[in-house]
Amino acid sequence: MKRATVLLLFSAALLTDLLSKAWAVRTLPPPALRPGEALFALALHFNRGAAFSLLRSIPGAALLLSVAGVALLVAMRRALPALRRSPAWALLFAGAAGNLADRLLRGHVVDWFRAGPLHMNAADIFLCVGGAVLMLEMLRK
């Protein structure tokens, strides 16, 4: 994939994440899972921890993990030269950058989609899809 295409994909994914979080903060009610309520819903949630709200009681831990995650992505991309032009990197970096931007600017990550007890956002989806695409490409090579 051409560098310009990967950059365009990264920009579109990051912009999608940032705009969807701004929309969620302005329009969605706080989450509440009550008996009889739908399993899937658009609902606002502020995640002050890392994945699955882990480490939420340790200030700064989630931010440090986010920075370490970006550094790990950079190291992985350098270690996998055959996969440098993969679209997976654009999705992975956009997801990591979106959640890192939230932590830096807001002190927490804005999640806006609930699936049962889990809360997520576009950045989380980009991270999962990018990781799956990268793994599939690694298996093919």
C-alpha cells in the first residue's frame, strides 16, 4: 500500500474517532445497564483506567501504558519491514493516537458504545481490526 494511502487511512480513522467522541460527549446519556435494557446501546462512559477500566485507581498509569503502547507499535513496525506498508499500521496508530489524545486532553477515554458490560469507541475498534489484519498478514508471510 502506498504511503499516501496509509496516511489518508490513518487520518480518516483518527478523525472518525475524535469526532465520534465529541458527538458522544454532547449527546449521549451516561450508561446504565438495567434489567430489560438492550444488550447493545449507544451510551456515554468515561474510562479513567486502561483496557476494561484496569488501573483506574492509579493516576497516570493508563497514560503511561498508552505512551508505552505507541512506543511498542513503533518498535514492532520497525521490526517487521516486510509489513511496513500494511493498512493495519494506520488503524493501529490511529486507535492508539485517539485514545492517547483523550487521556492527554481529558484525563480519561470517552467510550460511547456499550456491549453488555463492555464499553468501547471507534479507536478500540480500529485497534482490534488493525491487530487482526496484522496477524493475518503475518500468518500469510
